[in-house]
Amino acid sequence: MKRFRLPSEIPIEEYPSPEEFIDEATAIVEGAKERGITLRVIGGMAIYMHSKEYEDLWKRLKRLGAKVFTDIDLAGYSKERDKIAKFLAERGYEVDQRLLMYYGRVRQIYYSDRIPMVEVFLDRLAMNHTIEFKGRLEKDPLTLPLAELLLEKLQIVRMNDKDFKDSIVLLRAHEFGWDDNDKINLEAFKIQGLFDDWGFWYTVTTNLQLLRSKLDEYDIEESHKVVVRSRIDELLKYLNETPKSKKWEKRAKIGTKEKWYNEVEEWH
């Protein structure tokens, strides 16, 4: 096998197609399930998997392209760490030992000749804010549930253009509800602690307001904008009106005078 290369280092002529990424991600999740291992796809790829009927919207947003996916991001449980490693090795993946020593308790980074990188996050996604996986990976057969996919984007303190576009498509493609059956489950925002953690709540609500204001920057049909605006307003109303804990209220008084998020360390 070739040495580990970052996706950005791979020439376009050697790069897997988007379909190859999706096919492999699906095969990994389904193959793991046969072994009794719980793995789910996360990130922009998972949003795309759930929103393929809005292919035209993806294209209008200029979100698709030859290198639309840089890796396969997966969520799993640390109790299955060794099983995951063995399973991926049998699929032809090697683990980067240097990164394993440094990050192995919380994430594992694999590479192969076919797919440049597979990253497995264990138990939680700990970025600017933390999304817990316990009891949530089982709610969707292929990906992290829709609410957590949205939170994965909205927890980013400095969202980039790609994050905004992914959020637009997800909000356009799915209604809110109180379960995870092809809906953005409002209960998940409580499960993930937004009404106990003012910082998480603040980042999410700030990003929703920013996303709403940015909609007109994108060359998409007005009908899409109307639906997305309406759903942003619906979510903001829920997040604002739901009762908060005393811990939340106490931290809210401090506001942004103190840092309300975690810095994210770049491993590359």
C-alpha cells in the first residue's frame, strides 16, 4: 500500500468518484452490521445520502464536484474499537499509527489505495461543541440521525460556505418532528444538551440567524428559500421558547464575555 496521503495531496486523475465514496460508505456500514458492529455515516456525505431527491439544489449551490467528498466520516462506539479496527483491516484499510497513538481513544484514521481516508469518531463528536452518540446511532440504519447531522454543522463556531450549503439542503429536504423517522427530531436538541449548555445553544441559534441572512446570497429558487426560512424560524422559536436549566440561565448572564466553545485542534 502507498504511504498515507491527505485527500488534498491526491491528483484528480487518481481520485475516487463521489459514487465510489458513497458505495464504500454504505458497504462499510452494512458489513459492520453483519459483524454486530455499529457504524454510521456522518458529515456532508450523510446529508447527501438523505437528500438525493434535491440533486438540482445541490448543483445550483455548486456543492457537487469531482472532490465533493474528501473522506468517509463514521460514528462508532469505543467499546467496539478493536472490532472496528479488525473489520476495516479486512476491507483493506491501514491505520495511521502516529495518529492512532495521539487520537486513538476518541478517533481512528484509516487509509487505503481505494478511498483516501476513513475517519471513525468514537462515542462522541467533540468539536466546538460535543454531540454524544450514545443511544442515537441506532435510530437510523445508515447515518447519524438528521437532527444530529444538522447540529454537526450548526455547532461550528466559524461555519464555512460548504457547511451553510449542507445545512440549506438538509433543512429544505426534511421537516421537523418528534421522532427520527425521516424527520429532524426536535427532541434531539434537548438530548444533546442545548437547554442546559448556553454556549451550545448560543452557537446554534447564532448560526441559524446567520444562515437565514445568507440565503439570498445563493442562486437558488425562491421556493427553496421560502421553505428553508420557514424551517429556520420554526427551529429558532422552539430553541428560544423551550425552558432552560438553572445552569443555562446562570451561564447566559455571563454571555460572550467568556469563551463559550472549545477550540478545535487540527491534526494535519
